[in-house]
Amino acid sequence: MGGIAVVAVLTMAGVGSSRLIWGSSTPPSSVAAGETDCAPPAAIHSSVPPPSGQGLVVGISPGAVTAVMSASALGDQFRAMRAAGAGMVRLDVFWSDAEPAPGRYRFCAFDREMEQARDAGLGVLAVLDYPVAWSRDHARDFATFAGITAARYSPLGIHDYEIWNEPNVGANWWNGHADPVGYTQLLRAASAAIRKADRQAVIVAGALADAPTGSTDLSAVAFLRSMYAHGAKGSFDILSDHPYTFPALPTFSDPGSGFATAAALRGVSRSFHAAVPEWLDEYGAPTGPGGVTQAQQAAEVAKAFTLSRGTPWIKALFVYEWQDNVYDDHFGLIDAAGRPKAAYWSFVRAARSASGR
């Protein structure tokens, strides 16, 4: 979702204390073809446990706002997420920003996010996403970018890569129409490039939106079925989707619920003898105008964690998002002034339960 250049972050001084952090939205200076705007991050020996361990992975999907935050602001925010119990953070690496022209790389802003997240003790799910105007051979061009990105970040201890975001939504593809065949070609090429660059890589298929089939979009179930029919099996290790349910509580029993769609996706995978774990890497509810109450938001977050913990094939749940901003309809666990909402405490309790604390 949209980014913003000014955010208030919850500091480690205590819940409810906050400050304004100004992030720069000025694009980096241009670089010559084949060069990057800064040196790769230094390799580290990370103490962050791998997300494939036992139990439910508890994460935060903070949205695009992190791309324009300063290093100190990111550090504050990521440490606050970790203190609340998050184990992972989902961060976009926007292709058009990282490679604005063929072979010209601008990684500095993304390096800053990756380093600060790892320093805070968070695992990272790096989402490589969205079209670039200059690409003519989409699968080949994206695979080159994906391999370079994995080679850059694997020494930092980052090994989890999600290939695209909501590819079944037409607006997220080159021609404005969902293209499961084209996406599968891109997924297969990118996963091969990433695995070549990083033998520890975990490939997450692009999270599917719970959207109905229409003139430009394709339902998650239809999209996944077409992916498998065109050779997607084996190209990813984890299936992911975005099972939003607001204003209703999540449930598996209502066919219209996003959680029921998650179960249907599991059924599709099993029908192709390709069942893999599933990550729900965005879930939340807005408390802005036309949204839900803070009490309803808290109840939805709590119920989502309860269902996820009780479902063996769901291995991760990421809450969208950490903090309110003017672009994202108040999905945050804390408000723009840094005050925790009721959903923040639902998240803290769920995280403690997931970790056995």
C-alpha cells in the first residue's frame, strides 16, 4: 500500500511515548549501468532464529512507509516490533526503485531497512515486487534482479524471498490484467536464480489477494489452479495469501471469509500433490472512517491468531500494519501519535502465546 514520509514511532522508552521521525523521499542519485549506489552490507553472524522452526511465526507487515524512513527511525520501530513479540518483518524491495534502468541498481534505502531489521533481532521476508516499464522479457529481467538481490542479502542472514505481491490483481501486472501463465514463468525463473545465489533460500509464492474474478482480476483459487497447471509445482516452498475479513471475524466456516479462501488454496495444492506450508502475510482491519471500531479490530486480530495456531498447515501470520498513516486507512496496531490500540495488546498476547512465554 501507499508510503508516507512522516511517521510517529513507538519508542522503546515505553508504550505511549512517541516522537516524529522525518524520512526523506528524495530519490538516490543516478548511477552508471552495472553499478550500485552503495557497497553491499557487511556480512554478519545473525542470532535471529530461522522462521522454519517449530510453532507459528508471528510477523508484522508495515507497508511501504519503511522505504522512506531514516535509519534511526527504522531502528526504533523495528525494536518496538521485536519488543511486542514479532519475530519477522515483511519488507518490500521495489524492483522499479532498486533497478530503475537495466543494470542500474539503487539498493541503499533497502540496505538500510535490512540492516536495521536484523540488528533489532527480526527475521526478514523480502518481497520482490511490481513491474518496471523498461522490461521486455519479464521473466528473464526479473530473475536477474532477484538473483542479484539474493546474492546481496544472503551474507546479511536474509534467506526468505516472496516473489511479487498479489499477482492475481490486474493492477499489479504489466498489462493491467492478472496473468497466471506469465506470473508462473516469472516465478520459476526467479526462484531458480535465487536458489543459485543462496542455497539456504526459502521461496514464498506471491501472496494472493482474496479478490473475485472480474474484468482484470482473477480469484485466488483460479489463479493458483492455473499456476499449477502451467508448471508452478516445485518452484516455491511456501504458499501465501492475504485473508482479510473485516468487518467480520475470521472463520473457516463461511465460504466468503478470507480464511475459508486460505483453506481452499490448501485444497488446490493438495489436488496437485503439491501441498506446502501456508503463510498469511497480511491480515488486519482499518479503524478509520468507514472501518471497524478499535474493539472490533482487536477481536479480529485475536481470532486470526487463535485460528492460525490451531491450523497445522498455517505456519505464519503477519499483521498489517504497525502504525497508522494517512495513506492506509488506520490499519495500525498503534495510532499516528504512538498510542497503542486494543489490537496492539491482542498482538502482544498472541505473540507470547505463540512463543510459549
